Amino acid sequence: GENVEQHPSTLSVQEGDSAVIKCTYSDSASNYFPWYKQELGKGPQLIIDIRSNVGEKKDQRIAVTLNKTAKHFSLHITETQPEDSAVYFCAASTGGFKTIFGAGTRLFVKA
Amino acid sequence: GAVVSQHPSRVICKSGTSVKIECRSLDFQATTMFWYRQFPKQSLMLMATSNEGSKATYEQGVEKDKFLINHASLTLSTLTVTSAHPEDSSFYICSARDEGGLAGRYNEQFFGPGTRLTVL
């Protein structure tokens, strides 16, 4: 079945620096790749997503890149702020149906 | 738009009792909703796919008689944890798929805020 690996599990950066989280997936049929931010005690919130017909997408300080050949996709956060501290999950789905999540990355942004 | 609510947000119950958790899509219709379970510092584990008007599809290892799912309308799915035990204590999260494609967000999943269940 589909498997999504996410690295690193923990990431600590200084405020203002960039943060990069990487994921790989196994099912070549996957065509939708969302990223979620989860704060303590809350449900995941979609922050950005990318579909397989696009290589890169940007929304202010957040960008996602997709390499379908290598089955890699990454989340880039620039100019990090303390409020970016949270757990981030990547995910992959086929036809938007069952979504497989990565293990999560705990991001700490130090002021 | 695309808001999913869950109720209750927290519940504490005694061992052996049953607990019902509601998941509602507030401004869109969802024939498909998903129930996840999350242990501390772990990822989301899909428990079952809730299908409006038909039986839920359970993931391997999830007891269907233990976790009853009912999806009676296009905006409501319920998860009932029957005869709850302390090992059922967890964070339960639902999500709904926007099949109507609000503003081009076709097939995106929107998550509820979660329900923390504690079984004493």
C-alpha cells in the first residue's frame, strides 16, 4: 500500500531562518499532496497543497515543491516566526480519496 | 467556508460506557467523511471511511462492533465508542471531503477540531 515518509521528525530553527520538511511517497498514482499544520490539542489545518500537474506552489512565506519522478515533495517556510511552531504533516492521496499521512515534523521556532 | 465541527471537544467517561462523537460539515455536503485516531506525538491513523447512506469501510485492525459509525445525512457522521476501556482513550479527529468543489477545492479534506476521549 501507499507509504509516506517524512523527515526530519524534529526541526529547530532560529526566528527568521527558513525551515524545510521533506516527504517521499511510494504510490506513483498519487496526485494530490496536502500539508497540514497541527497545533497542540487541535485538529490539522490545511496550509498548502499541490497537485501532480504542478511542480511548485507558493503562498506568502510558504512554498511546496513536487518532484514526481523522484516521488519527493517538500515544504519550505521562509522568515519563520514563533507562531509557526507546530507539528506539520505531509500527506498523499490518489484521486483525493484515502489520504496517507507522514509521521509528522515537530517544528520549534526560537525567538 | 469548508468548516467541520466536532462535538464534544472533550469527554470523560467510565469504563464500560458508550460515547458518541458527532462530526458535521457546516457549509458543504460530504458523502464521505473519515475518522482518525491520534495518539500523543504520533501521526493520524485512519480508522474508517464513513459513507452516507451505506456501511462504513473500516481499516484493518479496527473493530467495527467497537467503533460504530453512522452517516445518516450529507452533513453528519457519528462515531460511537461502545463499552469504552482505558485503552480507547485518545484524540479522535474527523474530516470531510469537499466533493462539491467549493471554489475549486475539489476533493480537499477539511478536519474537525478533534475530540479528546478519556476513559477512567
